[in-house]
Amino acid sequence: MSWYGLAKFVTGFLLAIALLFLAGAATARYVMSRLSELPPRPVFANDPKPKATNPTPTPATTTSPAVTPPTPAAANPTPPPAATPATTPSPTEGYTARVNEPIGLIVREKPSRDSAELGGVAYDQTLTVLETSPDGGWQRVRLADGTEGWVRGGNTDRIN
């Protein structure tokens, strides 16, 4: 073997190692930069709409303060939802049930996931089911401490 052949082999080997190292470093840098960026915030249908901001008028477009007339009221305003009377149901209505959801249930003010939380019910705790929504998705319940609210339907087993 000649010195010239040995030099070509060593040079080729070192160039291959250098290329592999540079390719690995470039790939690692690309992956790390992609992982360090936050993804865009997802937008869901039930998210509240962002409030519109009123643009400030520029001095070139307004020379004197303008008075905006009040907007007329809508021709057919929708009445506010009727408040349900706060009556205490008799203790004989409804039926006793036991929570079968292993993580418990959240008691809400209204039958909606957006409604305020009133508390929670632990697994295997008993409660009184007062009514069920027409679609069966929610149940109005009374807890042992007297709290009344709504829980997701299908997460209780009737006892009696």
C-alpha cells in the first residue's frame, strides 16, 4: 500500500464523518427550533368573540367633534329569560341515586357546560334526582347538604 492511497482513504473517511456530523447538527437544530415555537391557539365554536375596538379618529379626518345620534332600540327586542321561581321542592319528589362516575361529577347552576360550578359530587355518593332534561343529557339534583344544581346525565344509578 502506498502513502498516496493511505492519504486518499483517510481524507475520504474524514470528509464522510464531517458530512455526517454537519447533517446531524443541521437536523437537530431544525427539530429544536420547530419544537421551541408555540403552536397557534386553537379556536372553537363556543369561544367568546373578541371585543371590537373603536378606531381612534385621525386629526386629518375630523375638524370638529361630531355628535353621534343615539341608536334606536330594536323594533322587537327579545325579552330577558323568565326567572324561575325559587321554590323548595317537597322531599318526596324525585328518586335517590348513586354517582357511578369514578372521578365524580360537577354540579352546575344551569344545564350547560358554560354554567357556573356550584360544587361537586364524589363517586358512590347518594343524591336525589329531581328531574331529567328532555334530551337526557342533564339531571337536576339535590345533594345531602341541600344544594340543588345540574349534573351530566347518565352518570347516576337509581337506588330505589
